[in-house]
Amino acid sequence: MNGQDSDRLKGAILDMRSFDRGDVRMDPLMNLPVDWSRYPSTASGRVAERIRDMQIIITNKVVIDRETIERSPALRLVLIAATGTDNVDLSACAARNITVCNVRQYATPSVVQHTIGLMLNLLTRQYRYVEDVRSGAWSRNDVFCLLDHGIVEAEDKVFGVIGHGTLGKRTADIARAFGMEVIVAGRKGSEPPAGRVGFDRFLQLSDVVSIHCPLTSGTRNLIGKRELALMKPDAFLVNTARGAIIDPEALAGALRNGEIAGAGIDVLESEPPDPAHPLLQGDIPNLIVTPHNAWGSKESRQRLVSIMSDIIVAWISGSPINAVT
């Protein structure tokens, strides 16, 4: 069902501060025939009241569950301001003939450069040396350079990709430019197709494992204690996909015990995270955690707004794009 029944529609943007910090142009959305209610953020207890009379809602990470959907009789379009759809009950929307659309490939350049940045920081231990300079260790040194933390070249190392969609492929292209050999993981527990490497063997071969797959029932805790034990002790793990793909307790233990050399993580399974999260403790020096902002360049966020406008225009015309229900 589309929005042709009325000249103007009612819409709500539930967590606008997650993509607009006052530095992107919102006019592609504001110029649509939609009367918007805009909220910087929305707590779970306020969602139902804010969308009760809305025909369109935009949510980045605000959860839209079955109960909320059933209490929203006017709702016709749920637009997820992201690629992942795990915060919306798709089956409940489908049962109500509510269209759900997501936004794809808007942040590819930003995520790719962040992923490679994490890898390079791990290989060079650059983040450790920055801390050393700030603490005065370089000034106190008796020779011209600091070499206290091992530096590893990317060239001739094996870059392993889990999830070979657009992000996985683009990241692999950059890895090849550094002279790395790229291998792609087959599905866990399945015989790999041609051009892929069996999952366990993939972990054993990779010097850097980079995760780019979606979070599904099959990928939740894909990397746990067993899988980390298969990796080389001098290997690195990078995750810019979804936090719940990795068991955080297992990763924290593997890093502390030297089972792998280091990890760069941009996502945790619950965000914002509890300060007691196992990967946020101060005793894991071979871990880099960034606050789920790999996607967040200004260019990506502007692209996001423009694509969302295109999606709404297409839906109003009766020809929805990027529909996931």
C-alpha cells in the first residue's frame, strides 16, 4: 500500500541525531509532501506514542517491535536509515501490509576506509606508539626511535574476508593494493563452493580476518572460543559488521591470553554498551574499539538522506525500492 491516499503524509524521524549532527542537508527529506515530527532520539517507552498516528517512520536503531506495530494503525512505511534490519519486526510488518525499506551501499567508502584503518593500526601498532609519545616515552628514549611494539607489513600477508558482498569485495580490493593475498570464507559447516575456502581452514590461513556479513541466526556468535583458537597467534581480527557476530567474552579471553595478536572492533552487540562490557575494560592493550562510526563520514550521511528521500518518493508513486517485506 502506498501513500497516494492523501496530499500530505504524517511522518516521524525517531533518532535523527544518529545521522544528522547539524552538518548534513536535510532538505531532500524536508521538501517531500510529509509533515515530519523530528526527534533527536527516542527511548523505548516513547516509541508507541510518537508513531501512533504516523504513516511513515524513519528509524536508524530504534526498535520497532510487534507490539508497537500493532498499536500503530496508520503506519504504512517503515524506513530503516541503515542496511541492517534486525531492529524491526519484519514479519509483523508484513502481516499488516506495511512496507519496510532499508538503505544500501550509502556508506561503502567510509566503512572500507575505516576497516583498512583498523587493520593498519593493528599491523603498525600505531595507536600504541601515539600513547607512548603522549606519555613522554619517546622523549625519554636513548635512541632516535621507539620499537617497543612489533610492526608488521601487510604485503604478502593473507587477508581473509567473511561476507563477500559489496563491502567485503571493496575492502578486499584495497587489501590487494597493499600486496596482500585475499581469501574468502565459505559458510560455516558447509562444503565451500569454488573460489571459497572452508571456514575452519580459512581461519587457520588468514593473517587478518575481516568480517563483513550481516547478523542472522546463522552468524550470531560465528566467532567464538573454538574459532579464535583456530586462528594464528600472530593473526588479527577486524569487525565493522555487527557486534553479535563475535562472542565478546571469548574474544576478550583470546586477546588477554595471546591466542591472537589483536583485534579492531567498531561494533558491539548492545549499543550504547554497558561500561562493564568485556571489551571495554582497560587491560586489553591489543584491542582497538571504535564507537560504531565506521559508516559515519559526512559524505555517507548526506548520501543516506538523499537515498531515503528517493525511497519515499518511489513508495508514494506506488513503486517501492529497497523493500525488504
